[in-house]
Amino acid sequence: RLRALNRLQVMLQHLKMSKQTDSTREVLLEKKGGAGIITLNRPKALNALNLSMIQQIYPQIKMWEQDPETFLIIIKGSGGKAFCAGGDIRAITEAGKVGDKLSQDFFRGEYRLNNAIGTCKKPYVALIDGITMGGGVGVSVHGHFRVATEKTVFAMPETAIGLFPDVGGGYFLPRLSGKIGYYLALTGCRLKGRDVLKVGIATHFVESEKLPALEKDLVALKSPSKEKIADLLNSYHMKCTVDQGKVFVLDEHMEKINSLFSANSMEEIVKKLKQDGSPFAMKQLETINKMSPTSLKLTLRQLREGASMSLQEVLRMEYRLSQACMKGHDFYEGVRAVLIDKDLSPTWKPAALEEVSDEFVDNCFKPLGNDDLKL
């Protein structure tokens, strides 16, 4: 009887989902063959994640994970321009200003979703075609497979808005080779196309126009194992010749990145960049000087600590940091300067690295007691 009940639940779920595929929904949840398909559907907002999308995706992933008829989960973005350009920062800013609960609920929901993806027992395939930043990285990078295309643009640009590279950035960034993750986190450097694969953010590279065919083939797989899915992705990857001979954009700078960004403090990194004096180092210095000094210090420590933590421990730590940023000054000022007024000249407080005390940084990492993130 229990089995019949389960089957009924699954059928009802499918009916509910087929109703949900009208084009006005912010997220489409469909079942095709043995695949659960999530489509982020806010193309005008570059598919930025808001709380209602997160609240729809999370239980759906949990349900598919338990469903014996679902063998894999695919996530993609609509509109052709972005996979997902991040979280809905404006809404969080407005809420934070007036002390609305959204600034807690959003981060809590988002990090729980990141964890659900990171621990998902079903193979999870993210088609990261187009802009993939911040929150978009969070709903892709923790899954088993990430397929980049020539249109992919990856970045974690949070230090420019008084935040830090969250969504598990403290977990995956320090695990990239050498110090490249630290470099990407502190400077917000953008990587495009094949470089996203070369740095280890993507697992496969396929032409953008081949994605519909790839998706069709994934859906057609009969009760596929992770290995079968990997084989299919590999076959597409091997056939793709776009930018095949292209040298990794940071190749010639890797030695410098590894030595300059291995320092133990932000002040030391800045000192090393000044001492180096090469055009590359000067350019990084110029970039870092524009970032929130508070964010830079939080980020460096986040990555150094996250390097030896589990994903769950990292997300718990990041939730504490998110709430510290919501109570501070720089996040609201950064969002104003970059997203609202777009004058790109934020007034950071404190204005210099030296003025951000260790004591202040320590406080941001302190447990929140009953308010801590529960996973």
C-alpha cells in the first residue's frame, strides 16, 4: 500500500509540474524521461536567484533524490545570455536596510540549497552556458558535472560590493590548483569559455549550440549510472573543437599568482604586489585598491579557514559572515555604487586595510548561537 501511495505522490507531483511549465514562472521544474530538469527562468534579470526560486528548487531536489524513477538532475538557465548571474542582491539590500527577515532567510535558504546540491545522491548536471556568477556558481559548482561553453563567463565579484565570495566559495576556491582561487576571490577576475574548464570550475566543455542535443541524449539514457552520464559528457567534450588550441589566459602569470597570493595577510599581499612591480602585479594592486578593505580581510580568512573544512562547516561559517555584512556599512554602499547609482565610486568604511582590526574580523566569524545555520 505504501508503494501505491508513493506512486500516487509521484504522479501528483508530475501533474503539478506539468502545470508549472508556463513561461511566466521564475523557475520551471519538469520531469523528462528519467531526468528532473530545473530551468532558471528570469532571463530579464539574467536568471538571478530570489528567495521564492530557492524555496521551489530545494524541496524539488530533495524529492527527486528520493524518487526511484529519477536518475539525474539537470539545471540550466533560459534566455541564452546567462545561466545565473547571482543572487537577487537588490531585494536583500532593501530588506537589510529596514531589518527585514529576508536578509536572514535568503542566505539561509541559499546555503541550504548549495548543501543539498553538494550532498545530492543523484548525478547533478549544470549547463553553465553564459554568465555564471556568485549565486549561479553556488547552484552549479557543488554538483557532479559542470558543462561550460564558449559563452560561459565565470566570476566571484563580491569583494567589489562589500560582500565575500559566499555560496561555498570558502570550500571550492581554496581547493583549486595553487593560489588561483585566492586570486579569483580577491580580485573578482572574470574567466571565459575554456578557461573556466582549465581552472577546474567546469568539468566539461561543449559548444553552446550543442546543448539541446546533449540534454536530449541525457534524457534518453536508460536508468543511467554516474559513469554512463560521464561517458556521454566526455563524448561531447572530446568532439568539441572550439578554442581547442587556446592557451589558458592566466598561464604566463601562474607563478606570480602562486607566490603573490600565498601571503598570510592582505597587507602582506599588497606589499608583495608593490615589491613585484610588474605590469601584472600593478594591475592587480589597482583592482584590489578598489575593493572593500573589510571584504578583502574577511575573504582571505574565509578561504584560509575553508581550505580544511567540510562544505557544511564552510556554509555555517559563511552564514555568520553574511549576517555580519548585513549589519555593516560596506555591503549597502557597494550595492549603491555598483548596482543602483552605478557611479562605481564607493566610500568604504573603514577606508584602508590597516583600519580593519583583527578584533573586528574575529567578531564576524563568531558563532550565532540559536541563529546559526542548521543543515
